Amino acid sequence: MGAKRSKGAVKDEVTYFYLMKHTEKGTIQGAAQKKKGVNGVTKVVRQEGGQCHLYSTRGAPFDYVSVITGITTAAAVRIVAEIEKRGAAKATLISGTEVFYTP
């Protein structure tokens, strides 16, 4: 028996999860530098036509989790490059499709 897709789910839409951990450089950055990095990633996500939600995960194995929808696989890879280019964070990219949704 297959999983029932929620009423609002788009068939075969891929969601990308970016699990991010600060590097040594990232842990010593000031707030202004961190904001500049986030703004750079946000700009790329918008250019690619996607939407992003960023979550702080203090006390977890990763410092942040970003959930991005509305982009292609190639765009997902370009976003990883944008996240990592300043050397402040390493990102692990995971993709998935929605199985169910509970509002």
C-alpha cells in the first residue's frame, strides 16, 4: 500500500535540505559577516526561482538546516557552492519528496 500524498502536494516536487555546520572560520565570524553570507545565499535562491526557510538547530549535530523548494537539481548544487564559498560553513545536501503533510 503506497503512501497517500497530501491534497496540496505537487507530484514529484523535490525539496532540498541543507544541513550546515560552521567551520572554524564560521565560528569566529561576527553577526554582520554571517548576515552577509545568508543574504548571498538568499539572493541565489531567489535567482533560481526557489523559496527558502532557515532553521537554527543549536545543540544539534548541525548549526542550521535550510529547506529549499522550487529549484532544479543543478540549482541545488550551485547553492551548496554559494554556502561554502566563503569558508564559514560546510553543507550536506539531502533531497526528498513529500509523502504526507499534516496542517
